Amino acid sequence: MSTHTDYLHDREFVRTFFTTPTAVEGEDDSAKMLRGAAQLRGMEAPDVWVPDNEDATAPSMRDEGIENIIDVISEHGADYPGEIHPRMVWHRDSPATRYQGFQHIMELADPENGAIEHIDGVVIPEVGDIDDWKKADEFITIVETEHGLEEGSLAMSVIVESGEAELALGDLREEMGKPANNLERLFLLVDGEVDYTKDMRAITPTGELPPWPELRHNTSRGASAAGLIAVDGPYDDIRDVEGYHERMTDNQAKGMLGIWSLTPGQVVEANKSPLPPKTGSWLLEANGREVELNEEDGRYVYEGDRVELEETDDDQYRLHIGSNERDLDGDELSEALLDLTSYIPSLNDIVDSMEEFEAAKEAGRGAIAMERSATLVIDGIEVEISNDRMWDEATYQAAQTPITLFQDVYENRPDQHEDLEELYGEDIVERAIVVG
Amino acid sequence: MSTHTDYLHDREFVRTFFTTPTAVEGEDDSAKMLRGAAQLRGMEAPDVWVPDNEDATAPSMRDEGIENIIDVISEHGADYPGEIHPRMVWHRDSPATRYQGFQHIMELADPENGAIEHIDGVVIPEVGDIDDWKKADEFITIVETEHGLEEGSLAMSVIVESGEAELALGDLREEMGKPANNLERLFLLVDGEVDYTKDMRAITPTGELPPWPELRHNTSRGASAAGLIAVDGPYDDIRDVEGYHERMTDNQAKGMLGIWSLTPGQVVEANKSPLPPKTGSWLLEANGREVELNEEDGRYVYEGDRVELEETDDDQYRLHIGSNERDLDGDELSEALLDLTSYIPSLNDIVDSMEEFEAAKEAGRGAIAMERSATLVIDGIEVEISNDRMWDEATYQAAQTPITLFQDVYENRPDQHEDLEELYGEDIVERAIVVG
Amino acid sequence: MSTHTDYLHDREFVRTFFTTPTAVEGEDDSAKMLRGAAQLRGMEAPDVWVPDNEDATAPSMRDEGIENIIDVISEHGADYPGEIHPRMVWHRDSPATRYQGFQHIMELADPENGAIEHIDGVVIPEVGDIDDWKKADEFITIVETEHGLEEGSLAMSVIVESGEAELALGDLREEMGKPANNLERLFLLVDGEVDYTKDMRAITPTGELPPWPELRHNTSRGASAAGLIAVDGPYDDIRDVEGYHERMTDNQAKGMLGIWSLTPGQVVEANKSPLPPKTGSWLLEANGREVELNEEDGRYVYEGDRVELEETDDDQYRLHIGSNERDLDGDELSEALLDLTSYIPSLNDIVDSMEEFEAAKEAGRGAIAMERSATLVIDGIEVEISNDRMWDEATYQAAQTPITLFQDVYENRPDQHEDLEELYGEDIVERAIVVG
């Protein structure tokens, strides 16, 4: 029997949620953007593509938007490499908007229009409490029945952009089991921080969005408890690639592995972000700031001035960190630097460690020490450091998340095989898809 | 039909919650402080004034406190510019305290005492889970019926100062609809961090209060989901004006726009804090610290030494940030500084942008670029920066929160009109009250 | 009548939760570690000792582990100074694992085996939503009935290591009252961040655990609302004593006063951490970093270079903090430094303040000012600072938490009396155990 935390859809991971306006006024072809996005491939193509018939499209263009979705997806949908989940109109406080959303879904899903066979589900924005989610679910059920589709076959993803919807995240697991709904169709829980900020009436001096760490935690936890996938909202400052990466790193530490993308450029960044790096790297905590060391001929060199090192005598060193200084012999120095460093493993490193642990387990050992060593260079002085980390079943399973994601990507995105092989090399890709 | 997120009371925003002891022993007139507070006006008068018959008043003085409230409010209540919500005694674990609270409310609300017509509601401290909130609600309903007041006409605000009460914040939306209670009377959700810290058994080395970010988030979310208003607890260090402002800025980013005030001086700060500034300002992120630039003749000058700039050749610059340095031409420099700066818009700026967007919308455009440019000066070198930010309906609505607050203040606090006009100028106040 | 927030077990506080493998393969005596741990005393012995028949023990050794627990505890249990709560196997997704756990508990609890009289309860890992907690509770009830033990006499602690279990923390208070379960047996709520990280599918670049502040808050709040005790999970980096202390300080500010310990060394640190220090100390906020001042002959000396002070004229001083400088007279300087300092009170200080407040209360005063003064030395210049802090009933009660904890330790851990007297002196221990 399945438990609620099994993933019921094809994808267990979604890195990217890319929205495109469905109809733009004033163009010769109002579906031009949609047509362009439908032909993206490889790293530029998202895991989930969202023709956006809500906020990205002017209200007056939304009926035309539905026709455009049908037009473009019936032509290009069969070849699209990701999943397709158009966003409909919906609002917890407006029956008229909800009814319009229902009519749009009915139209989209008409088999005679030729698009629905390529559509995986719909995205419902502006949901309220769980009873509001059920209204959308019920409309989709009716649409499925009317058009002879299997009940529950259309996925439903929601945008969490109100306090009520955030509270509903705690009810999902219980409600999804009830016979009077088909909430098992739920797929993505997507945060929408712009409208959430408005709904919460938050103010920041510069007008930038608050970070909302609790919302993201609650979304991720709701997804985890109900076998769904958590996705963060849009990052508006498109030029700020570094900021986008920092946000994704923060999200990943919360278990939120997917993010909205507004441009193909953001899609590329977000598709790559949760994958392990090609090469490992060492970080030095230099007086309160983490600095990546430069690899030179297999040694890792610190080039800043926040940490300084001098040899004061034979096997005697003085280590300066900010205004603090310590006199150490070689072993103490090695120990001190070990405490200040950390290592970011590559895909290769992770696969190596997993294979090693699997072999040990087969040989009847439950825990093994994984050694990691390096030569650091500070102010021209070389220091060897070496660390043993115990791996047991739990470490192994926690390390597995990026590999499981990698495998999910590999299985579901053949159009990215070439990119992955180019990025990591064929050999390591081959090993990564079978380990674990 | 109203939804639960409509605001059912006169005020949609409350900036200030000011408590005053109801009876002080050893004074000629035990109501002296109450009498003084009742006569505050303008920025010194809070949005919600709370004659405090609980913690601020000695247990032995609390019956006299009720008499004092009646005495002072029947005399001064008609002219008081804010709302009046006395705090009663209550405790989730003490039936005797709850019964005393009931008796006090009954006495306060007796129309023959002449105070109730000026009292907007009561504050109930130390509530537990939702069933405890219902006990207080029921007592208030009985008081209303006994005294011929309309059912639900007395507002009820609660102090959230226990784990149980924090959990109850998630039940409000569902419970407020039930026919067996009048919880629609709920008005403010006020955090009480001193007792909450005790209830959670938290310890800090210096004894200062923990920051409790999750409690404040949950209070703000509970308020948002149920159409209520979130207010933070007291800030004990009365001398620390800067710290009080930092706390308010942090709260505002959580959607918690109100705060407790212990003195008229704190009331002034808290009444002004969520209002946009009179003049805009530029911030520079200087090696990990945000610094406000000094305006001089329309240019914005950086005067610290965390960022340094030199011209190395014609249209060639070297930008030093900490130990990092970059060689840039003029365009790259402008781009780099744009990334490091942010702008805090003034009330005037916000009204301008909203008016501009409204005009664009009327002309059929759904999104427009708002330009913001400035001349920065670093180490004597002038650099022009310019930023386009896209505004769509969602940006517009999120920007509206401080304006809606401003309008709520203007409508409900005529005694502050003069202060506002002095602060911003009559012209901008006139525009701010009609925009949106 | 008891309320749910009363503590129903002997201990109201648990500082330490120390796990030991129950059976290690390849040793002459597979129970060797268990036998060693059973003989720990004083600060090396935890408040709660957990013979760990789950993750610390290989799956193939777990039946032998049960025999070892019985063997070691029937021999040493009578003399063990802390409570004993073995960890059983359990998994929300595996009926077979749950049944194995049931059988193990049945075996452990058989009075003929001679161990159960020394066992206080069991720890159930990998719980899911509240219905899963009830399954474990029901098995324990059946075991109690079969073996003639009083219903509810065996405590049950759980490891919170899934999103579902985190959500269940919000249901405890309501579910614990229901007649169809014995959930009043619940004792500890222990976070298990390794498996939680896996369950939430979180990724960090270095593989270190995310901090999960919301999980820890929710666990602490759940404990507070249901009269239980919150305990944080294991801190893997055993060499990093400073990091372990920082984590405990962070936990304590959340009301989570206990932590897992993996070694007797960690037990010592964790047993001492929530106790007030022997001597008070002054902190100076030196340009964004808190620095502890060195006590020299009753004066507190700042020896860094982040704050500088010079006398420019008679009673005129210049204070440099980073790139900021201010000219101040003696009074202003004293005021400025007061704002930058904070004091960590010793056990003695706390007892003094409480006694003083109790005396004042007896004399009919509800609030008193507590003075704290010191001589600071910066760059050789002496500055007197003095601070009055108001104490009322709420301050008194919040200050009481570390004292109540101290008293709970003193009452339940006679084997630590000597350590406490050595640490603080007999006199202050005598006063601390009676105050409040």
C-alpha cells in the first residue's frame, strides 16, 4: 500500500518552474513568447513549464491566452522535454474568478482541442484554506469526468501566497486521504512571496521582499509530509545571478529544491544549482567570512589577508586571525586549520563515498571512516590537513539526496544528458546513475 | 458577504498599544497616571490605549483600578483620540482569576457607570488554547447581554504569552465562524514575550529576552488569516531608541505593524515608525554593512573607508571593497555601484510611483518601468547610476501597504493631521490620502 | 486537578540524553560499551541514559541488544544515578519494524528478567503523525497489562525526525486528553536532525546539517504546551566543544534545555551548560562583535583594538568604534559604554537578586530597581558604569528558570552534589536550593 509520503507523480524532484505569458497585446502574434518557450531544450528548458494565464498576462487577454496555450501545446507539446502545467486564474475571495478558472480548465482539457494529452496538470494561484483547495480539486474532477479523462489524472499545483494557504499546509496529509476529494492530484507547493507580502501587509524600507524563512520552512515541511514538491517563488532581480544562487542555497538547506525562473537564463542557473559541483573545493573560515581557496597544482591557496601565518622557529608557527594570534607547533597548526576548513564534495566525491560505504556494508560493517586530506598554503607555508568523518547508514542516506535528484533528472530529462556529460564527463555520469 | 479576512473593526491598522497602570499605591490620587495618559494627544497618543489592570498594577490595587478606569474614562473618554481597551486579569490555569476578570468586565461595562460608551473593548492576557479564548468570549457575551449592549460590540484582544496560545493562532480562522461563539469580536493579537519566555522556560546568558522570530511570524500569520491585527510586546530598554526602531523594522518585515509602548516617548517613535520617511535615501552595501549616504547638493556621498575608488586612467577606475579590488571602465563602475546600492523611497516617491502606475493602467498598460537615478560620490569621484524597476499590479499592491496605513491613520486620527502636515508638507499629505 | 502543562514525571528538566550501542559485534563481550556506560557517575552520567537498540546498533545485533540491556540493567540499574530509557526500533512506514519494536518492549518489560524495575520508559524513533504515536502508546499499554505493570507507568519519549512528526507536535495537547489513549506517558520530545534532513530532502554544500531553527522552536513549543521536555539531537563533531556550547546556548534561548550527547565528554559539557556560571562577566559590543572583558583586580579590561579610547582634555574623551568616533565628556562616556555592555550574572548574582526581590515583595513592593555597576578599563582609562534594572513579578519569574533547573538537578542527582559544591561553593549551593 502506498503511504502519503510516496511521490505519486512522474517527477520526484522539480528544480525549475518557468512561467511564460500566454498572450501579449500589441504583437503580431500574441502567442509569440509561448511559441518561443515551447522550443527550449536542454538546460534552458525547465522541469516544469508554466504557460501563465494569471499575473503574467493582462486580464483582458486571458481568454485569448487559453486559445494560445491550446494552439502552441497541440503543436509543440509532444516534443517538449519537461512537464507542462499552465497557470489558471483563481482567487479565494472571488467566486467569479474561480468560475472563470473552471471554464478555462474545461476548455484546455477538451480532447478535441488536442492539447490535453501533453498537459500534465494545472497551477492554481491565490488559494485560501484547505476548503478552497478542495473547490479547485472538485472543478478539475468535473472537468476530467466531462472529458472522459481518468479521475485524478490531471495534477494540481498551488501557489501559496496567503496566510490561510500557509496554514493549510499543515492539513494536507490528513485531508489528502479523504474519500470525498481527489487531493492526491497535488504536485507542487509553490511560494508566491510578492502576493504573500501584500497579504501579510509587510513593509520593508526599500520595498524589497522580506525573506520569509518560516513560510519556506512550512512549505517544505508540508511537501515532505504529503509526498509533494516544494518550490520557491520568483527572484525579481534578474541581473543578480549571485543573489539567485544564494537564495537557492538557502532554500536547499530547507529541503526546498525547486525555484521559479523568469527567464531561460534563470532556468539554466536553477537547473544546475542543486546538482553537485564538477570539482570539490575547500573553504576557509577567515575571521568570520567563508572564503573558497584557490587550487594550484593540487594545493589549496589562501590569498586574502584575514588570516596570516609565519614560521617563527623550527616547527613553530604564529597564526594571526583578525586581532587574535596563536603560537603553535606543526601538529597544533594542522589541527587549528582543520577546524577552520570545510570541504564541498564534487559529484565524483559523493559517488566514491557512497560506493565505498556500500562495499563496507556488504562486508558486514555498519560504519566506516571516510578520510579527506589536503595541502593548504597560507603566506607561502604549506600545511597538511586530514579529516576522518564517520559514515553510517544515516550519513549515507542523507548524502543520497543530491544523487537521487541527479538520477531523477537523468531519467526524466534525456535532453539534458549531453549537458550532464559535458559538465561531469561520461564516466562519472555512468556511475552516478547506478549508485545507491 | 464578508470573508474572515475582512477587518470588522474601525481600525485596520494599529501602530501603538500603550499601557498605563490603573492604580498606583502611595500616591494622593491612585489614578494620577491614568488621568495623565487620558489627556495625551497627537503623536504622543497611541492608536490603542490600554489602562492596565493586570501586570502593571499591584494585585491588591486591582479592584480600585477598575474604579479608577471608570472614573477617568467617564470624564475623559469622549475626547480621547485613540481607541480604549483596558486590560483585565485572566489566566488559563486559574478559574479564580478568570472569575475576577469576569466581574471586572461586568463592572466596567455597566452603562450606569458612564465609561462603557467610550470603551472599545478589553484585553485578555495569559490565554491558553482556543477553548480558553472562548471562555473569555462567553463572559463578554454575558456582560453584553446583561447590560443591554449589542452582542459582539465589545472587542476582545489577547496577549499571546504561552505555547498553547501560539498554537491557538492556527485555529482562529476556523473557530471564528462557529455559531456557538462571538469570536468575531477579536481585534488585536499581542505578543507578550516576558511571560512567553517564562512559559517556554527559555534561558539567555544575560537574561535579555530571546528574539522569538517564529512566535512573531505565527502571530502575524494568524492575524492575516483571520482579519486581525498583530502587535509586538513591550521593549523594556526605554532609553534604547535605536534598538526600538530596529525591532520595529524587523517586525514590519513580518507584517507585524504595531508594537507595545511603555512611555509617551515610545508612543511617538512607534506612531511614526511604519510611516514612510519624509525624504528618500540611498544605501551603499559597504563590505557587508549597509551605510546610508549623505546627501550634499543632490549628490549622495560615501564617507567611510570600507569602499575606496580611484581613477587610474582615462575612464578607468579601481574599486576597492575590503581586500577585494576590481578595474572597471565607467560603465562597468556604474553597473557595479548600482548592484551595491538600494533606495529607500519617501512618501512622495511612493505616491508618485503609484500615480504613475495608475495612469499607465488607465492607458491600458499592465507593467511599466520606474526609473530611479542618482549621482554617487566616492573619494571625490562622481558616478551616475540609474535603475529601472518593473511595476506590475502585484508590485503596485505590495507598495500600497504603507499608503493604506497612512490613510487609516489620517481617517481615524484627526488629532495627528497637524503633525503629519508638519512632517510631510500639506501638499503630499493631500495626495497621499486620495491615491490608490 | 492537573492541567496538561503540569509535568507528570519525576524530572521537570533533562539536560542530557546519552546514547550507547546495545551490542557491538566482534568484541568478546558485545555488551562492553553498555556495561561501561552503566557505571558512569556524577557529571559524566546523563540525566537520561539511552541504551540505543536502533541506529547505534547494527540491525543484525538488535535481538542480542535486548538481552544485553536486560543483562546490564538488571545488574547495574539499581545504582544508576539518572533515568534509563532504552531506544527501541520503530518506523512509521514499516509494520514489520513496529512489530519488532513491540516484541522487544515486551521482552524488556518482563518482570522475570529483572530489568524493568530500573527502566523508566522507552524511546520510540521515526514516529510519523499522531496516529503513529498512538500505535506505539497502545503497544506499551498492552505490554504493561500483560506484565502487570500500572497503565501509563512506562514513559514514552519520541524522536522527531520527519515532517509528519513535526506537525504532530501541534496536536499533542489536544490528543493527550483523550480516553482511548495513554499519551500522558509522553516524556521527552527529541529532535533527530540527521534523519529529519534526509526526510526533508535538504542539501547543504558541505554536507553539514542545516540549523533547522523552526523545527527546534516547534519542538520546544510542543513540549511547553503539553508539559513535556524538549531535547535537541546529536552534535556530530565531537572535537568541537565550542560549537557544541554555541548550539546549546542557541537551544536554551528557544526553551530547549536538553541535548543529545554521544560521549561522556559531551555529557559533562551538556550537564553544565544550562547551569548559571560560577562568576559573572561583562561583555562589550565591540564594533559588531561581543567580547568578554578580562577581570583584573575587580576592574574589567578591554584588550582588543575594535574600540579605542583617548582622553583629549580634562573630562573630555574621544571614543573610536571602527571608523566611527565621538567626543564625549565623562558622563556621556559612561552612558555610551553602558549601552555597549551587558552582564552575564553568576548563580550567586541570580540568588541575590531573587532574595532581594522576595524581601521587597514581602514588604509590599511590587517592583524594585536592581543596580549593577562596574569599572571598565579601555586603553588604560577607567570608566565607571552603573545600571538600574527594574524587577517585577514577571522578571522574577523569568529569572527563576535556571534556578528551578538547578533545584531539579539537586533533588534528582545526589551523585552530582559534590561536583556542584566544588563548582560553586557549598554556601551558594545551600542558598540556591531554597530560594524561590
